[in-house]
Amino acid sequence: MIDPETKAGWVPEVDEDDDDMPLSTRLSIADTLTLANATCGFLAVYFTTTGVLVPHLMGEDAGGIARHSAATAVILMLLASVFDLFDGLVARKLRSSAMGAELDNLSDLISFGLAPAYFVLVYGMVADDAHQRVSTVAAVAVVLAVVLRLARFSCVTVRDGVFQGMPSPFGALTVISVVLLELPFVPTLLAIVGVAWLMVSRVEYPKPRGRLAVATLVWIFVSMTCLGAWAFDAPNGQLLLQTGCALQIVTAATIPLFATARRVNTFRVGRREARAAAQG
């Protein structure tokens, strides 16, 4: 749902008399937030493995534990997106290190590439109607989509205020929502591949700034609440989770439609203006 991949100008500020440590090894506050993002991504993989995959491989009935661990893993990915949002905001306000942009890409790859792809892979191993090999293909598609998206983000310039392609945090959380919605296997697989395609597409997504950033944070914390209610088997917890997942997926599907409609409208207006100029 979100793409705080926003890189601030990583402006080197060095006083050679102040410290012998090379600039590239000095961490700023923004870098610390970026490393917290990577840590959350790694821990999401850890909880998916120890709480969901290992009990399944051991043949243990760990329904409650698996639900708690899955919810914890997703909450950690949500926290990673919060850290990823704030590291860009902090970097624009304070000094940033020379390696900040690289740290950001690597952390995003862990939290929004590896972690959700691994979640999909484990789903293919534990779900009753899933197929492990096909799920592996879907997981690889998610990883490759995030790798290509981050690489393109680093070398392609787009107009200010938008991202080209679905932001990787938004894509990762949409993939997780598709899995948690517990649709039949084939529709789940097709939806995951569709999200991967959107991440490498040229569809424009707005950057989370101002009110949109606030709305994004509110949505993240609402999602955490839904996951917590589901994990602890609260009344209507399953319904809350399914509603939140459905809203995430609907939002992910709606934005491209609005973007396409806006592009078509802009094209039509341009043609009308060109015809009016030619006739005049």
C-alpha cells in the first residue's frame, strides 16, 4: 500500500579534521531507520519459518501458533513500511550519509521482496489446495519484480510526485493480502502474478506526501489492529482481516484504472487542443 522508496538527496558532509572514519561508513539517523526496515524484513522471514513452516514440516498441529506467527510476520512488514516512509522524510530534513540510497534499496529488497515472496512460498507448502512448485514460480516472480523495480527506480527519472509502477511496499502488502484472503489457489496465484506485473509496469502511483502520507500511516495501524484481532481470535477477527485484505486489493486494482483513465483523458484533451490550433 505504500512506497516510501523516496530517496532524499544524499548530501555528503565531511569534516576531515573531525574524524578519520570515511564518510561512507558514517550512519545518519535516516540510515538507522533504514536498517530498522531491514531488520523487520528479516524477522518476518524468521517468524514465518519458525511459527508456520517448521510446525508444518514436523507434522504438528499448530493452528493458533501458526496464526500468531503469520500475523507477527505481516505486522513486521507493516512496520518495515513505516520505517521506510520515515527514513526518506528524515533524510530530507537532516544530513544523510553517502550510502543512504544503497542501504534503502537493499533494505527494501529484504522487507518487500524476500519477505513477501517467502510468505508466498510457505503458503504453497502449507495450504491444503496449493501446489508447491507453482507457488515457487509465483514467489520468484515477486522477488524479480521488486529487484527490477528497485533497479529501475535508481536509474530512471519520472515526474515529481509519482512513482512509475506499484511501489514495492504497497505491492508486498497487496501480495500478503491476497494470501491471507484465502481464495482458491488458482485465483490467488493469478492475483500475485498480477501484482508483480504492476510493480514493473509504467502505471503511475502517487508518492505518500502530506495528507496521503498521514492516510497511509492510519491505514497501516488499522491493518495492524485487524491482524491482532485475527491472531488472538477476537470476535469477528476473521471478518476484520478479510475486510482489510479486500480493501487493500481493491485499492491496488483501482489506482491503475484511475491512472489509465487520467492518461486517456489527457491524451484526448491534447488532441482537441491540437485540432483547435490547426483550425485556428
